[in-house]
Amino acid sequence: MNHRELAVLLKPVLWDAGLDITDAIALIEQKEKEIRGVTADDLYRKLLMSYNWYRLVEVLGMEYLQHYVLRDPVIERLFPESMKKRYAYVRTILLSA
């Protein structure tokens, strides 16, 4: 994971999170579980709702997305409902491959 690209991806979604880029990257890299009440799952949700799938694959990588991002606790908090269904379907397709 390239830190510079990750920082560019995270910066626009952090406006209301109360985190700086360094804290956000620590969460994404699983170095911290929670910082100031924000978890990695919170950031994953924001990323899924803010960027298209191909951009996320480009920056985070498919393996990382499958292992950390496309989990029930993240998908269940997405909205609208159509987005929740879309990513649940993506997870199903990736797990069956």
C-alpha cells in the first residue's frame, strides 16, 4: 500500500472524523484499533461510499479489500440500501471465485 496514494484517498473523507492522515493510516494498517472514537471500519465505510470500486482496488488492493473491508460490520452500515446490496454481492462473487 502506497502511503502517498492512501493519503490522497483518505484526505477528503476525514473532514468530519477528527483525525489527521497519520492517524487514519495507522487505523487502515491495523496498527491501532481505535483513535478518538474512530475505527478502521468507520473509514472503510466512508471509502466505500466515496470512491468507485476500481479506485479502491488500485490503492488498497484486492486482498486487503476482501480481508478487511468487505465484512458484515462495514457493509451493514452502508447506505443507501442499494449500495449495501451491491457490496454484499461483490463479496459473494469474490468469495466464490
